[in-house]
Amino acid sequence: MRVEEILRPTSAGLYSELGDFHIDPTRPVPRALITHGHADHARPGHDAVLATRETLRIMAARYGADFVGTAETAVLGEPRRIGDVTVRFEPAGHVLGSAQIVVEAGGSRIVASGDYKRRADPTCLPFVPVPCDIFITEATFGLPVFRHPDAEAEIAKLMASVAQFPERAHLVGAYSLGKAQRVIRMLRDAGYAKPIYVHGAMDKLCRLYEEEGVALGPLAPATVESGKKGDFAGAIVVCPPSEISERWARRFPDPVACSASGWMRIRQRVKQSGVELPLILSDHADWDELTATIGELGPREVWVTHGREEALVRWCTLNGIAARPLHMVGYEDESE
């Protein structure tokens, strides 16, 4: 049996000929297996979708109840037969409901990891290492310059700034799915008990996280229409990153522009985005975690789907591991 029959890259995404399904397809297909709910991996319009219960809920919240013809729930760790392959989902540690997809046939095991991180995250299950023959990895931060600092220390920076500038509102740019809820939960774990104000675009997903057992504490809408500008002095406001530089942000008292992203490691990105307080907080593995994960899993071959592909391929080659970039398009950095 050829590996290409089990799983191979196509213009629509990874495709299993033996199972007749795609993983995270970039356009509508008859059957899709979805790793997680970010829009570059989870698109509407498929005839059938297999994903974790949380991912299906996230897709319905984002696209509407009719986002798919038939929705099937994947239970973590439970193998199922699809055509001539066996498939199971294992936690990826990226966002709520995120999973790696393990595909096995003819004695070969391929793990499509989707997006993943190795740091502890109070809002989702941790990454589960699955030894395999072929490991398909992202490389969003696949350069040695990307070494993420301690996440709790970044939240401590935000707390210290809030204490230092009690007359100013702190606007934290964070993606609506995963990053926003992680920032809020980490603030709670650090002892911040006051209401946290959230942009309207985040309300639905924050409520979903709460329903799934992720306690976010008191939240309030980030709108000045119902009060005075000064009411937000000393407040923490979580909003989409794009809103920091918009007119919306100027409604708040002398706002401190913050951004929670792995890209805040790059000074030019900080400067371009007009961020005053960069928070290097990523939902992806950094360089050391990418290479350590490959070493831990012991694959004979590594496929790199998207990100900084060439550097990671080069590292694998130097360490005696066959590797190749897949040059797949359609996967962006929405989760950062």
C-alpha cells in the first residue's frame, strides 16, 4: 500500500483516497474531517463534516445551523472505520475542541496535527503526543527567532500596566476564537476579579466557552453608548485586533493599545500595528516546541503544511528525518 493512498496533499487540502475524505479542505467537498473551528480550517458548505462536538458547535455559531448537510461527532480517542482506513481524533491543545486526526491503514500511521501548541491552556485540553510514521505539522512560528516567553509573565505585564495607569482603558487585541477566551481566563487565574469588557463580535463565542465549562467570570459589553467615556477608566477591554486602530477604540479614555499574539515578538509588527503594550501570547508551538515535538514522536517522515516551511524542513534533514514542504495555500494566521 502506498502512503499516497492513505493521505496526500491536493488543491482542496489533504485527501484520503482509501477513506474518500478531506482534512480541513479549502473548498466544499463531499466529506470533511475538521481539526478545529478557525475559519481557515473550518469552512462551511461541505456535504458532511466529522469533528469534535465543540468544533461543530463553534462552526454552527459562526456560520449558522445549516453550515453543513450532515454533522457527525468525533469522540476523542475513539477509533472509527471510514472506508479502508481507521481514523481517530486526539487533542491538539490549540483552542477549544481542537484535535489532531490520526489516519491508519496497512500498518502505517499518519498524524495530521492541524494547528497545535504545547503550553498549558486553561481553556482547552492539552496536546496528546501520538507516535507515528508520518507527522504533518504546521510551522506558523517555524523559525529559531520564535521562542515564546512564559504566558503567565505576559499576563502579569498587562496587570502591572493596569495598576500603573488606573485612568486609562487597556484595549487588548485578541482573536475572537481561542485567544480572547484564553486571555480572559488567564486574567481570572492571575486574580483579576473585576468585569472584563468584550467587543460585540466576541460575545457569542465567550458564551459558548462558558457553556462548555470554561469559567470567564463577569463580562460586560464594551460599549460607551450606555455610559460615559470615563466609566471605562482602568478597565480591560478585549476586542478583535483590527479594532485597536479604528474609530471605535477612540471612544475609551486614553486607551493603551495591547495585542496578544506570537507576532509581537517581531518589533516591526509591533510598530506597524501601533501597539503600546505587546503581549507575546501564542496559540501555536514555537521553534523549540516544534522541533521537540518531532523528536518526541519519532516519525520517519515529516510533512510541513503551512507557515515557515523551509526552515523546519531543513532542521529535519540535518537531523536525519525525511521531510518535505507541502506548500498548501488557504491556511492563514487567523488564530494569532
